Amino acid sequence: MAKKTLDDLGDLKGKKVLVRVDFNVPLDKKTGAVKNDRRIRAALPTIKHLLDAGASVIAMSHLGRPEKATPEERANLTMDKVAAKFSELLGKPVKKAANEVVGAGVTAAVAAMKPGDVILLENLRFDPREQKNDAEFAAAITSLADAYVNDAFGTCHNDKDASMVAVPAALKAAGKPRAVGLLVAKELEIIEGLMSAPKAPVLGIMGGAKVSDKIAFINVLLTKVDQLLIGGKMTYTFLKARGVDVGATRVGDEEVVAAGPLLKHVGTKIVLPVDYVVAKSDDLLQTQVCEGPIPAGFEGVDIGPKTIEAYKAAIKDAATVIWNGPLGWFEQAAFARGTQYIAEAMSASSGVTVVGGGETAEAAEQFGYADKMTHVSTGGGAFLAYVEGKKFQSLAQIDDRA
Ligand code: 3PG
Ligand code: MG
């Protein structure tokens, strides 16, 4: 059932609308500059729609994990640079609220807002009450606005974030309208369509490091796909679990245990790489392509040329492709081939192509293929959890459309 969305909010002229966005964007470690603005761009249609309808917008997001940051890192987690990027992309000024998440300064700034104005609150996680779903904190935020929009798909799986759960719950109790934004509506529609009636043949492509984190996701995918192609670091987990020597590749014992129950699908639904690029751990310039055991001192860094060709052919034959996790160590140009060719093959497909968020989306974007996919999710953990069929507390606060 579809959730209420922007058109269900009623007349917005002169209204103040709280919009929870996910502007938790990757930052340059040294300068704190926004390294990838995809999540900001993804929220613009909702913001523009609200402004065009005569509302003013109070946007709010978390950024990073300040509770775990050093004071130096924390200084880079203020929303100032995000606000500047948001303003540039929106093409109008965005006021960054005072150096507090809620309080007298914010209340005064919001009271002075006129239709068409945009304010971005300070990093929600600077207030420890945000991640405790605190009711008082939620009440302070709620008092600022007439309506609430959740357009933060990447954070929808967080059940303890006040801005995601307690705030819309408080608005609900106060009889104020709530809706999902255009981004969340689109993410839900695409993922639901993908999982309920994917067009066959359906191909899954899984990469990344940890099988243990993705075990529930893999198990659900196995019920939907005709084939699940494996790449990335988890390749070596599967190999080790099958008793193949993985040389110097680091594979944790708990990963091998997690992969155990999946081995029965290898050779039927699960397809492992037939070859892989390995590099010498103490001299990454020394590489070779390997088909069997990995020599001592070498570690697996990418899928090999035969595997790339086989995977490209499978993508060409598929009507639906779902991809999550890089196929190799793509941040290193020399080991990015697998990830790049898979992204390229998907972008050339005439079928439905969906990319799970996080670093997979970053890879698709880095190689210039993101715009040629059917959908690139803005959710990393949220994408996995939604596919797994988890029920989100955040979305439970938004009513279904009549
Ligand atoms: C994400 O990128 O996963 C979301 O923005 C949520 O952030 P979190 O993982 O720190 O809760
Ligand atoms: Mg996360």
C-alpha cells in the first residue's frame, strides 16, 4: 500500500514544513568538503515541490557519527559545508540554523521564515537525544512546524532516531499532516516492484566484504533470482569455506561460518568467479590472474578477465539485474576493472537495473554509469533491510493513502 505523499498534505501556502532528509554524505577526511552530493541532489525534487506550493522548508539531517568522532573529526561534522552545497544545488540561499539543533536561536530563525525560505538545522546527532528517540527533543522539533515529510530513505531503517520516529509520531498525535517525500515514494515503489514481480530472468550480483552482514539479504535474493553472481571480498570467503587456499587474503573465521549454509547453492544458483586478480600483499604492483588456490603472500583484489566476460554475458541475458557490493578493490584504479565492467554492462542493458546504495552507488557514479541505471538507491543499510522485508518504524508513522 502506498504511503501518503506530498499531494496529500493539503494546502501548503504559508505553511512551515519539516523535511527529514538524509544528507549523510561522504566528506573529504582532511577538508570536510562534500565528496559526493548524490543524496542532496536526490532530495531536491521534494524541496522544490514544497517551495513551489508556497511553503517554507525546515530541512534536517544527521551527518556521520559524531558520538564516535574525535573533537577534530567532530568539527567537520557541522552542517555548514552541506548547507553551502545544498544552497548551490537548489539555486537559492539556505540558512544554516544557529550552532544548536533546537533552542531559542532556531525558534527565532524559524519564526522569521517567509514562504520560499529554506533553513537547514544543525547536525541532529550533535544532540544525543536524537538517537534515543527522545520525546522532549522530538517535541522541540515538532513545535517548529505545521507538517512533516520523510524524504530520508537512507535512514528509514533506523528505529531509534527521534527525527525519523518520535517527531512524526508527535505530529500524528497533534493531528498534523505527515507524508513521505518523492524520493522515499520512488525508492519504495521500485524496491517493492522489484521484489514482488521481477521480470525473469532475474540476476543478482553480490560483492563487498562481509557475508555475515548480508546473509539475510542473500537468503531473500536467493528466493527471487535465477542466478546470484558473487564477486568482491566475499569471493574469498566462499573459496575458503570450500577449502581453497586463499593465500594472504584476510578472511575472518566468522565469515567462513556465515558462508557455510550457502555453499549448497554454489554451482546451482550461486556462481563463484572462475578467476581472480591477486596482488602481492607487500607490493601491490605485483599482480597475477589465478584460477585455483591463491599463492602464498598474495591476496585477491578483483574478479579476473574470464569471470568478467561470463558476468557480462549473464547481464546481457537478464531482464532484471540487482547489484549490491563492489566486485573488487575499486578505489584502487588497477583493481577496479571488475566493478567498472559490471557497471558498464548493466548500464547498457535494456532490462531493469537496480543498484543498492552505499559504496555500490558511489562506484556506479564514479564510473559515470549511475544515470543509465533504472534506479540507484540512496540507501545502503536501508536498501538491504527493505529488501529483507523489515518493517520500518519510521514509515509506520506515515499513514497509507486512502
Ligand atoms: C547511512 O548512510 O547508512 C544512513 O545515513 C544512516 O546512517 P548510520 O548508518 O550512521 O545510522
Ligand atoms: Mg548505515
